Amino acid sequence: MKGIIFDMDNTLLRSRIDFEAMKMETYAFLVRHHRLPASLDLGMHTTSTLIAMAMEKEAMDDQLLQQLWEIPMKYEVAGMKEAELEPGIRDILIALKQRKIPLVVVTNNSIVAAKKALERNDIFTYFDNVIGRETVQALKPAPDAFLHVLNLYPDTQPDDWLSVGDAWIDGRASIDAGIPFLAYRGDAMKMKQMGVAPTGYLTEMKQLVNFL
């Protein structure tokens, strides 16, 4: 094993981001600006998939894009202010660094919000790279960020890596990049519904060592 990619929210950090409210406000904004229809099945979408769909339909000018991204940024900053480490995270990070395994964070959050949250919890220095939404053109569930990680480590192959995340979008992005995915406290029913088949399920982060 040459590297591990971690999601951030509810994988490394116990996030207090109100993802449902973020999604609903983003959707209302996009409907109001005639970028999405008012009849979508939101149960099949996240904020990132709504934005991706809207951007596929028609290019947005810089002013509209700025207004759009201010919505998730607002929820991210508020929700990460008091975010705490998921149980066992520090111990597993210490163990992985002792093995000299490269560690990368891939998040749909902004890099600024992610860095602040990781620094506040004293784990930022464990990671070799933090890939946020500014780095890629398409967010998870698109595989762009995972493919970017592979480009950063050209001497590795996809199956040299593992990724760990809690949500189906993490799994979809990872698997589409050819990287095995471990679901951390993931919703198995939702994973199946969205066509995501994890390599394994973790109920505690310390179980990660069993897959190395």
C-alpha cells in the first residue's frame, strides 16, 4: 500500500455542516436563476451534483458563480467552526505516518475551510496534500480529484491506493478512478442504491489497518 486518500467531513472530522440546508438553498438559487428545473428528485442529489448539473446546462458568468459558491462556503465555515475529530483518527494517522504512507485529503470543501478545520484539530501536518474544490473542474462524485492525486504520484497505480469516506459520492469518485474504496460508517443501502460497491466497511477507524 503506497497511499491513503481521506474524505474530510464525517470521516476525519465530525462535521456540523448542515448538508441538507446547503443543498436546499443551492437548489433554490439555481431554480431562481433558471439553471435547474423545479421538479428534481433531490433525494438523488447532493449540493455538488446539483452544481455540476447546472454547469453542464449553461455556462455561468463570474458574478453568478461567485454568488453560487458563497452558499456552500457559508455552511462550510459555520459547520466546521466546532468540528471535532472522529474517534480514533489521531491514533490511525500516527500509525500510518510511522509506516511512511502518503496521506491525502480529498474534499468538496474549499481548501481554505478544510485547512482551517484540520489545523484547528492539529492534524493538518499529517497530510502530504489537501485537494479541495479549487483544485479540480468537477467535484465528487466525479473522479477528477482522485485522478489528480494519481498525477501527483506518477510512480503509483490506482490499486496502490485506498480511499476512505462516509458518503456514496466518495465511493463513486474513488471507484471511477480505479481506487479501492472503504466506507466509514457509510449507509449501505444508499451505497447500493447509487451503484457503489465498497471494498469494505469500517465501523471504527482503527479497522483501516486490516486493509493495508
